Amino acid sequence: MVRTFKVDSQWYPEKESITNTALVDAYLDWHHHNTRSAANFVAIKFFSHIRHTEVETKKFKKQLANALHLLDTFWLQNAQTPNSDKGPFIGGFQKPSVADLSCYSELINLLVINPTAVEDFHSQYKNIAAWFKHMEQLPHYESIHKVLFSVGKKLNSPTSKM
């Protein structure tokens, strides 16, 4: 898509360096098997009639905790203290990439479905919390997430039938 639509190299740093490209690719591969799997489990739980066993739920919670821990301590290790060498975004970039967009979309969905998890993010995952603040500063954040937050309010209202 980057080659076809000629988007800014910030989103996929293909030409800047092979190391940066490899970092984004590595995250996207990791994301597919970790953050995304956990988010899919939650979506199935909330939006379908499929019910998971206690064993499956324990496995999911462990997988999510492991994914969040690695995201916090490795992929976003500079989010709280960015500097001129290492930025606050995934892989230490100064600007967000497609890796950040992929990750953020999964995590924000988890938080919309389960707003009580926001406190857990802020207390347990300091780098994720700092990164969220950086992501919320991006242009068009409010307009892009307006509908999602509206759905979240309805989902979590006491009278919700979902």
C-alpha cells in the first residue's frame, strides 16, 4: 500500500533504513499473534453468543497480560522518557508508524468494551499510558474516535442489551 498510494515514509519507513523497516515489520508480526489475538477474544466474548470455558478465559488473560507486559517494557520502552535518540512510539520512533496505528486500534477497542481497564493501564503499564497520551495528541483523534466512544458509552450503560 505504501508503494501504491505513496504515503509519507513515517507510516512505513521503507526508504529510511532497513533497520527501521525491520522494526515495523517485526512489530506487525508480533502484533498479529499477541495484541490482536487478545482483542479478538474480547470481541467474541462481548459480541457473540460463544461462551468461553474458564480454562480458555484464564489462558486469554495470561496471553493479554504477557502481551501488555512486552508492549510496555520492550516495544514502548521510551514512551515515558522520549529523547532525541529514541521517540515515544513503537520501536522508539519519533513519529507514529503503521505499527502504532495497528496497536492503538486494538487497545482502544479493549478499553471501550471494558472501561474499568483504563485504571489498570495507567497503574500497571506506565509506558502504554504515556504512549496513549502521545497518540491522543495526533491530528483528528477526536473526530476519528467519536463514533467508537459513543458506542462504548451505550455498551457500558446499565440499560444496554448488548
